[in-house]
Amino acid sequence: FVALEKPLTTATLDSREGQKTCGRSTGDIVWADYTAMPPGKRQQYPSLYSTNRSPKPVGLFVPFLEMNRKWSRPFAGGWPVVNAIAEIDPSKWRMIGPETLDGARTVKVEVEAAPPGQLPLKRHEGKLAVTNLWVCWFSLDQGFLPLKIVKSLRYHFGGREYPYELPPGANPMAVYESTVGQVAGKTWFPISGSQKTYGVTPKR
């Protein structure tokens, strides 16, 4: 898609071709759909507008603006990881410190994705605690937007903490990356990006 230079308003909505979709998870209308129609002689209405009280995966994505803003719901397969992280309580965030990422000044943060799990050990007494987490790099010069997010782990044993080390040549379980630009020369916003998920190749 091509990013808009300015936000849509009621005055500019009809000037944009294509389908416009809005959704929210609270209130009477769960989702609303607006489609501008091409001009025609027998056309009664210049657009089609419909609402529905049943949930529908509209696939809305407003990166890192989801905290306390219930625009859409986490439907399977259409929920960007950056939205899920923004919903995690700040008490689960831990700042690691400043770091340069591909020449950009960032602050590195670890966010717990779930409570630690306890695993029994065969050769040692006690249990090994494993925490699923997201390692995030937020831009210091571009509105603190996330430039990269990687799924990782953290180990706890015997009162000590051990970081997860990715084997050489291996990919992390999930990677989110974005390129940030300015909308209308003022507001920083993700212009392009990707989200990749990796799995273990099944044995044949």
C-alpha cells in the first residue's frame, strides 16, 4: 500500500478510491465498512456503508498505538506482534539500555510474553525457569517507534539469570522489522516493514 500524507476525514473520505474499513471491540457496532462506488447513471448512492454487531477480523494495524485503544481484536493469524507487545503491562518491561542498531540510535527493552515456566532437571537439583520474552529496539530519534522485535528466551537457575544464545546460522522464532518515516513532515510512523515467523523443519 501507499501511505497517506494526511489522515482521512469526512471531507476527504470520498476522494480516496477503494475500500475503507473501521472497527472497534466495544460499543454497539463491532465493525463498520465503507466502500466508495464508481460513478454511474443508475447509481442511487455514491457509497455503500454497513455495520455489524458480530465480530469480524478486519485486520486493522496501527503499530504501537494499541495501548488502551481497543480498535480491533487479536484474531488468529492477523494480529501483528507489535500490537500484542503494546498490550503487555509496563511492569513486565525491562530496559536494557542504549544500543546502535544498523546505524540508528535505539533503546533496547525486554518484554515478558508470558509468566516463567518451571522445568525439572535430571542431573541437578531444583528446576529451570524459562521465560518467553520479546527483545525490542525502540528508536530514540523517530518517536520511540519499534524498529526491530525478536522473540527470545531467558533462563533462571540457582538464583542466577542466563540469556539465550542463538546458535550460529539459526533464525529466531519470530522477527518484526519496520522502516520509519514522517507523515506530512510531522508525525513519525512505520512506512514499511515485515513480520517473519520461523519453525523447525519436519523430518522426512
